[in-house]
Amino acid sequence: MNGAPALHRTPLYDLHRQAGARWVHFAGWELPLEFSGILDEHRAVREAAGLFDVSHMGEIEIRGPEAFELVNEITVNDVRRLYPGKAQYSALIYEHGGFVDDLVVHMVAQDWFFLCVNAANQHKDYQHILRYNRRRATVELTSDRYVQLALQGPRAQEILQRLTSVDLAGLRPFHFVDTEVANVAARVARTGYTGEDGFEIYVDPAQGPQLWTILLEIGRDYGLKPCGLGARNNLRLEAGLPLYGHEIDASTSPFEAGLGWLVKFDKGDFIGRRALEQAQQRVSRRLVGFELHSRAIAREGYEVLVDGRPAGWVTSGTFSPVLDKSIGLCYLPWDKAQPGQAIQVLIRGRLVDGVVVATPFYRARR
């Protein structure tokens, strides 16, 4: 016995094993990396639709007479802009101004909030919220009550509409509804992490395998394919979306990461406010996108040079099959972080030329 903790598996594990998935260990979970191939799955999401098992994501529910006040205190976005059925992207911030996590906040009712958080951070997030809960509100980690499926791509609405009576055309981005999908009680949110239109579907774990199977059967004629974490990571990078542990962490402020728009100082006091007010005034680095002038891939941690001098490091990088370019994200000094700035990335002992570009790299056709 080596004493290593057992890896978690989603309720769909056996189905993925039968489908011949290749596996990856991520945040303490054994998850599908790919089914038919990362590039094939990537193209399916951009051209038709892809189905992801993201049941490793965490869920935290906050209820009670002062749930609203608690959520507004622990997150940086303005919860006053929410109403039942509306969701918002937000962040939990430490008192020193760095990220605890980024998350999506859903208002189910005035006294009930549903938070979707990152898998690796769910226990940390839960303890962080408990620490600051001095309100008449209960905080519960409910991750084991949900399977989460992400149906993403330009044909996602057509596919899902076959299985629900809800008029999905009327469900706007960052809105959600509690309904039934294939006669299974489900929370359907028009959210996602690929840059495409799509839906995240939360159901009871016992119903997850059945719904996964039905969606793939219905979606086959639309080009739907099962997808793994490999395609998911490349898709989010094309869309310029940050990943905790790469672009954002406890040492990063929202203003450095290009997420200053999340911070609503006019909403009143919240955890980390004082530090963020100071951080806004002294931003010395910024997260930027870049393209390389070759097909070499800039991996996480590779050094970035400007004018021949070390200036930053790569946080994420890949080769985009849609753009046919090598792309990535990196931190650079504020005065070097403008589109058009020439850079070099040190890749396996060789300097590869590139340029800073605006993000997102890819915008979905609407």
C-alpha cells in the first residue's frame, strides 16, 4: 500500500470506460481526457455540439433569511443585480485581494443561492464561506447531490429542445430554469466554459448515466460527440477564459487577470474590498493573449521575453485547430501588455517569436 488517496469517479465512469475513453487525473478525480481524440472533439463543439461530464465540479448552496446578504459579502460582483432564474460570474476573494476561486452564482430564490465552484477548490471554498458566515443563513456543500453535464456548441439548443418542454430560445445567457429533461428533474443553465452557446444541466446522480445516454442518442444526427477534459481546456483557452491554478490564484488580483469588471465597489462592503481598492491603483502586470509565429506550443511555465529580457511566463498554451495557430496566455509588465507587442517564448532551449494579441482568440458565431 502506498497510502495515496483514492481517486474520485463520477457516476458516469462505467459508461466512459465502456466507450473507450482515455483517462487523466485532475483535482483528485479520474476523468475522461478524450474519447475520439482532442482535435476531433474540439471541432465537434465548434461546428456542431459536444457533451461533457463535468460532475467533478463543486456545488455549494446558501439558504436562509439573510442568504442574500451573505452572498453579497463573500463575492465581488453585485448580487443586487440578480433575480430568481438569473446567474452571474463572480469570485471569492481573500482579504489580501487574491482569488479564493472564481464561480457562477445562481439565484434560485431571494433566500436560496446555488454556487457552482471549481472541483479542486470546493472544500476550501466551503470553509472560506463558513468562516465569514455571521448571518442567518445555512451553508451546505452539496456536490454529491448532482451530476453536471455540459452540452456545448451551435446545435446544443436544437438537441436539448428535443428533450424538454421549456422554450430554450427564450432562455437568455446566464439564466437558468428548473424543469425536466427526458422526464428527469433538472436545473438547466445557459452557461458554459467553451465560448460557444450551450447549457449546463444538473441532475440527481442516479439519473446522470441515463441522461448522458439519451443525449448522445438524440444528438447523434446533429453531430454531437462525447468530449473530455482535453478539448474542454483547449476550447476555454481559445475563448480566453481563465482557469484557476493557471491564470488566477491566491497571488492574483482580478485587475491583473483582466477581470476587474467583476468587482463592484458601489455595492457596499465585501470581503477583500480594501485590498482590491489598493490593487486597482497599483497594477504592475496584466494577463494577455499571444500568438506564436510557428506551430510550436508554449506550455505552462515557459519563460516569456520582451526585448531580449525575461518579462513573464506562460500560464496556458495550445495549438488551436480552428485558428490554425499556436496561442497562449501570459503575464507581462503593464507597459508591455498591449496588442502588437513583440515577444519571444523560450521553448526547449529555443526562442520562438510571437506577438501580443487581443482576447478572446475566438468568438462564436451567433
